[in-house]
Amino acid sequence: MSEQDIIERLKQISYPGSPRDIVTLGLVGNVEVQTDSVVIQLRASSMKEEVLRHLRGRITQELTRLPGIEHVHIHAVAPPAGQGQQGPVGKAGNPAVRERADIPGVQRILAVASGKGGVGKSTVAVNLALALGSLGNTVGLLDADIYGPSVPLMMGAEATPRAGQDKKIYPVETYGVSLISMGFFLDDQSPAIWRGPIVMGIVRQFLRDVIWGELDYLVVDLPPGTGDIALTLTQEVPLHGGVVVTTPQDVALLDVQRGIAMFKQVKVPILGVIENMSFYQCPVCQEKEDVFGHGGAQKTGLKVLGEIPLVEEVRIGGDTGKPLIVADPEHPVAQEFFGIARQVVEAEQMQLQHSVH
């Protein structure tokens, strides 16, 4: 009995909730064949306990059917405790029938949302993902704004995602972050004129058919508002936290309350709010001016994760494909993004501890 025989048998085992098998999804590590036994390394860092138990049973069942195999030893990393299933809520407030499944290898999924466009949500998502990576995490960034994808431009990513086996896709690697975006598949003259079902299908493909590998965080840049894409995301995968981006003026706060209500309705923990374009500070006299008002984020009643001032360097970084975190990590605003990333990590860990108890 060879290692390849074992791997071929393991390809018969599908991951729960996915049409893909555990080998294709990269969940099988080292395979060691001994006299009458097999030792399997199962990469299961993000699995729920019940999923891990199911896979253990299926692996043992399949391999002991092979001639000469009497014992199967499975070494797996235990999943974090307390990460129960979250169910989307329908019109009557009842959980939807569809069960959400983790993305294999992805430990935490964070959604960055805003109630309206023009508040700099994608800028925040890009710099947050880079800051999380700089703190020693492995990070992916999913641009879920199908109609207006901007992440490739902001990240200076010009490569095309590579095709893998079984119609899987490898994300583009830029500045140490794994990226996927509809922007990689459209040219400048191709408008995204699609109805809701097609868009939702694209989001599902980005979640299920991209080979994300092992990630500590997958940051999802949602489109503005509370439409089909946001609901598809909350229906497909369990989110570990939502971050809301706003600006200080009242018109932005009015819309952001709808985003907050959406997260609450679908039972996604809200980690806090980030106030972008919070103020303008004169580079010469250092005087601060509240261009869009003051104290708007505090009015949401959420934890304020940070206040990003209105500075030209942030805009230049997005336009040139070299975000401020990369271009000038010592810049005061880059340091603010690092602080926000630390607060996001802390808030997510506190939320996890709260769910355990």
C-alpha cells in the first residue's frame, strides 16, 4: 500500500458543505504508511469540532477498507472553542434553512462594511489587511464589491489569478496579502451589468473556489449598503466580526445605522466603527479643522476603533497602488492603522472569549 493509494482514497471524502474533497482543498498534510497502519496529518485549524469528528470518522472508515490497513492515526490541530454556527435571519426573524460552512484553512473572516459609498471603506479595508499582515498574521483580502472593484488598483496588483485543478483559482499575492477581486477579470471598458443571482454566484465562487490556503484573517471588503452581496456573505460563511466605516457627517451616520442593524439581524458580532476623514490637520500650522463635522462615530454607540484624518498621502497611496502602510509605515496615519488592527484583533478575541462563556 503506497502513499498515493492513501491519497486517492482520501479524495473520496468531501468536506461538509462543499463539493470539493479534502485533498483538493489542501486539508491533508503528511501521509505516512506503516506496516498495518496509516498516520495522517489533517490541517484542521479552522474546523468546528463536529466537522472534525465527522472527518475523522470518514477517514478511518475509508482507509480501513483498504487491504492491510488495520489502524488509522489522525493528527489534527483542534479548532477554537465556542465558534458555533450562525444562522441568517429571514423576514420573520427565523434562521434560514441553509447551513453555513467554514472556508477550509481560514481561521477568521472579518467583514468591512459601510452604509453608503464615498466614505473610504475600501481604503480602510486595504490598509487594515496590510496592517494585520504586518502584525505577523497571514491575511487574505476578498474584494466583494463586484460592481465597483477597486482593490487591484489600490494594491498595485496587475497579475492575473492562476487556474488550479477542478476549476479552482489561486489568489494574487501582493505585499504578502492574498487577493481576489472581480477587477482581475474585467478590463477598464467592461461594465459589470449583472443581476443579483449572478453577482451572488460570483461571491460564492470567491469564497469556495479560491485556494486561500492557511489564513489567520480573511478581510472582506463589502460593497456599500445592505444588499444581496452582504446577505450572501452572511448566509454562506460564519463571520467572526464586522467593522463599520463611516465619516463624521450626519448623512453618513444615518446610513451606517442600517449597516449596524444588518449585522445585528444576522447575528454577526460588531467589533467597532472606524471614522474615516475624521478631521484635516494643516501640515504647516498643525491646526485641526473638522471638515465633515465632529464626533460622529461616537454617536453610533459602538466602540471607536480609530479616527483616520483627511491626508493626501492616503489618497496618493490608493491611486498609485502603494498603500500608506507600505509606502511609509512610520507615517502617523499608518501608525493609526496599526493601532486599529491591534484593536480589531483584541475585539475579536474578546468576542470569542465572550461566546465561550
